[in-house]
Amino acid sequence: MAGAHIRTTVGIVGAGPAGLMLSHLLARSGIESVVVDNRTRPEIEGTSRAGILEAGNVRLLTESGASDRVCREGRPHGGIELRFGGESHRVDFEALVGRNVWLYPQTDVFTDLADARERDGADVRFGVSGTRVVDLTGERPGILFTDADGVHREVRCDILVGADGSRGVCRAAVPEAARTHFYREYPFAWFGVLVEAPPSAAELVYTHSEHGFALISRRTESVQRMYFQCDPDEDPAAWSEDRIWAELQRRVRGADGFTLKEGPVTDRSVLRFRSFVCEPMRFGNMLLAGDAAHTVPPTGAKGLNLALADVRVLAEVLETALAKRDHGVLDAYGPRALRRVWRAQHFTYWMTTMLHRVPGSAAFDVRRQLAELAGVVDSTAGSTYLAEAYTGWSAE
Ligand code: DHB
């Protein structure tokens, strides 16, 4: 481990939940890996991320021994509220599909995985720089980087995994002629805040209003997470706390008198929207997982869930490929993972376009959205589709 040259079986770029979970699952099957990330642990832990886990991913965390904290500190949610026309309508996941989701922030998933990897003595290197991936079509692909102490290092592996996010080096290292990008931009973003206040609602509230979308989510009894639709170029620093609260309140206002419990805003950021898929998910002996291969808009909280679903499939495919010494098996990964990815692309696109106001859209579109929302909550078929997708499709 001390030398500049490091030999391992699977080299993983990116120590977010995808990279760490993959390393954890591989270790359970006796497969060695090295993980590198150019961010430090505190940098990753200091970033606000989404908060919803599908029950299948909670099981993955607990059954693999990565986290038991999720059972103590996570909160099961049996449904969501869809709020439109100033009224809330509950979509009851448990009654519709017999499944729920869990509120447990991505930051906590990361912390649990990083702790588990440290506890098991894994080789995870945070805070590296200048990461490059090389020889992707060769027998020994490599990760070159400078570690946190300024030492140049080289990891050589049998299979390299790019779990380094949407702006990472791995996807960019695939020649353009060898990848196809599918994407859609949206003319809006989310203004996300963390606030010190008691919960305003028992479950998540997804709100359609003539002023645009708002989402009321939770973190703890004293900290809440909320979002409202804004312009992609909005400067979060330009908003006073009073203006943030006035905007959130006017989006959720209705005849039922629902109001948000207010408190100091402790964190704010603008989240850009993009739907994106890169195909195939394999190039030579490198495989892409999570945001490195695809991104979804945040509506519906599928990003982390898709990343964990990818690594579930990937761990299985890697085990088979390594046991059989047959890299041809790796071809099965992308098509299997992409079935779920494209379902989630459709679901998040649908939730996004149903709930957001397109700037400059006609009154016709707002009426059409309201009819679509009524069609979902008034119909068992409509709300069952939402419940199935939100809680996560069963295994591939
Ligand atoms: C949260 C984020 C989402 O994008 C979503 O759909 C639900 C919840 C959250 O941060 O709590």
C-alpha cells in the first residue's frame, strides 16, 4: 500500500455512495478494490443532497452490514402529499403498492459507508488531485493521481469503475465516437434551503402553484429541507431570508390555511436540472456507475437510488466476470442497469413537467397540468403508477 505503484483487482474513481457501496459489496465477496476521490471527506459531508431512499436500498444498506443507523435514525414515509389548487392530496404508497420509502439523507449514507470501509481496513483515498484514467482498453487499466501528501501514485487494476459523478474524468476519457449522449435541459432550477424550524407537515409535500413548484421535505425535528423552483441563473446570496419565506409561503398557500413554520435559513444553493444518459456504460475495461453515466432532475429523488441500483447490478456482474475470468460478462451490466435508468428518466421527467411552471407558458398548460394532477390523485391507476415508481421498481 505504501509504494507509488498499487496493484488491485477493481480500481474505483469516486468515493461517493456509488463508489463506496461498490467497494463494500466487492469486499464481502473477497474482491479487493482501491477507491480514490479528489474531494476530502469533510467536503463531501458538507454538501447538502437529497433525502429519500427506496426501501430496497435501505435493505441493501442494512443486509450488507453497511449501516444499521438507517434503522434507528431514518424515518419510514408511507406516502407523499401532492398539493395543487391550494389543496393537499395524499398518495398512500403502502395502500397502493405495499411499499414505503425512507427519509435518510445522502450525506448520512455517505458517512455510514465511509465509516464501514474504514472499519474494514479498505484502501480509500480522499483529497487526491490530478486524477487521470489510462489504458482503458488494455489488460491493466490505470488510475494516476497525486495523493493528499503530494506523492504521485498509480493504481493498476483488472477492471476500472468510474463512479466520479457527472463532471468526472472517467466518462470524459471515453472517446466521443464510442459514446452517445441523450439529454434534456430544463428552463428552471431549484432554490434549496436548510432551515432551523419544526416540521410543517408529516410527509413530503410536492406543490404545484401558479407561482411555480415547491417541495417541503424534512431532516430532523428541528431542521427542515425545502426547495422552490427558480431561474437557473438565480444568485442564492441575493435573497434575504424574508424574501425566501415569502416565496415559499405563497407557493403553498391555499384555502385550507396550510402555512410553513419559519426559522433561520442555514444553508442555500441553486440546483440545476438536467436529464442525461451516456450509452453504453462500458468502454473497454472501464464501467460507469451512478451520475458518471446518467443524471436525473431531482423531482422524485431518484439520483442516489439509481446509483445504488447500478452498483447492486455491477457488483454481481463483476463477481461473475472475475470468477469466470471472462470480461465478456461485463457486457451484461449496462443493458441491465439501463432498464431502470430509463424508467427513472421517464418518471423524473414526468414528475418535473407535471409540477413545474415553464416560464412564459400559456394558461392552457397550467390548466392541463391541474387536470393531469387530478387524474393522478383521483384514479387508482394513476396514483399506483406514481407509487410504484416513487418507491422503486423491483430488481432487474
Ligand atoms: C428531497 C429531495 C428530492 O429531490 C425529493 O424529490 C424529495 C426529497 C430531500 O432533499 O429531502
